[in-house]
Amino acid sequence: MNIPDFLTRSSFFLNEENYNLISSTNITICGLGGIGGLAFLSLVRSGFKNFKLAENGIFDEPDLNRQALAFRSTIGLKKIDVYIKAALDINPDINIKKYPVGLTDDNLKELVKESDIFIRVIDHEKSNDVKTDCNKLLTEYKIPLFQAENLGVVTLMQNFENNIISPEKFWVMFKEKNVFDKFINSETLINMTRNNFDINHFPTTCIGANMSSLILASEIVSYTLRNTDTINRPIIFMPNFIMFNPLDFNITIMDITKI
């Protein structure tokens, strides 16, 4: 399989074996917002070709503070169409199946089936019943779930495999253990964030969203190449999760059961 010319500068790690793995991996992405949109474009630029995309939103003005393709010119347009057009402009050979109604009970099984990786970056407060059913299906089909959150400037990434800890259980523990306050060293940032912080609707910034997107995309690449000589570390799955605060440059891998 020939590696496309646009990936020439990635050839230091994207040899033929690695490219074959990446280009044959089937990725489902539910949510093309502040995290999912840039993660999707980053994966396209990394050589991934096969995607199912679920997103029912349109760009509006608050998206301008963080979303990769939110511009004055795209306000009012469907996010899924804007991102697909941009992705095809990067690599016209990608394969995309789109679900413009988003993640629903009706399309859940089709989105999960035949996926190698499932990325879910839907707003925390949305589609909770469908997410619960989705978690059960992913466990049944043994498909890993990758998620990331933008908490102001902070990245929180949680990936799930083998149902060791469910997403629902993780959030219960995250709140009960007061993890956010324990992680952030700046009292000013804690107070500023707490005053605007709702576990169901986080404040956002372009720094936090972009960092979350890139860490998420990096972990997808690492997972895909996990059995090659390129990756020499375990992939981060529950009970371990990642938090990164760029303001004090503190990146930490924590075990939610030992906090």
C-alpha cells in the first residue's frame, strides 16, 4: 500500500506497516464540537481513512471561542457538512458515513457495529439514556470507548475497555472524590472555575478544547499502533485517566480507585 504524498513528513513513524494499520482502522466519532471536530481533522491528517460521524448541531456564535471550523462564515451551517468538506479537502480518498441526526437509539447499533474505535465527545448533559445503552453495546462488542472533556483550560481524558469501570461510575467517583480541586494547584483558578462550574455543563476555552482534542487524537494513534515497535507503553484505560492543566504545566495519570 502506497503512503500518500501528504504524509511524507510523517514517515519517521508512519512506515508501511503503521500506515496499513492506521488506514484500515474503522473509527466512529459521536460529536464534532470543540473536541471532536479538531480530533477528527487530526486523525485525517494522521492517515486514518474510515469514519462514521454522528453530529446534529449547527455552528453558533459561542462556538467561536474553541471549535476548529467555527468562523463567522460557518455560523448557521451544519457542523457535520463543514467538517466532511474540510476532511475531503485534506484527503479525498477517505471513506465517511454520516449520521446528521447525531447519536440516537435508532442508529446506535449501526454506529457501534464494525467499529474498531469509538470516540464519544458529546456534551456531558446530553443523550444520557442513549449513552448508557451505548456503553452496554460497546462492552458487548468489545470496542474501546475514548472520551475527553474540556474543563475550562483543563483536559480530562477517560478511556474505557473491558467494563472495568463504567463512564457512569467514573463520574460518580470523580465528584465524590473532589478530583478537580485536588488536581488544580491555583486557588484563583479553582475559585474562578468553581463559580462557573457545573458538572453537567463545563466552561470552555480554545486552549482546553484544543489540548483535549490533540491528547485524544494522540491516544487514538497510540492505541492503533500499540502492537508495533513504535509504541512502548500501555494505553491509558480505566481505572487510570489523564488530567492536564497547561497553566501550571501539570499532566498527571491518576487511578480513580486510589484517589
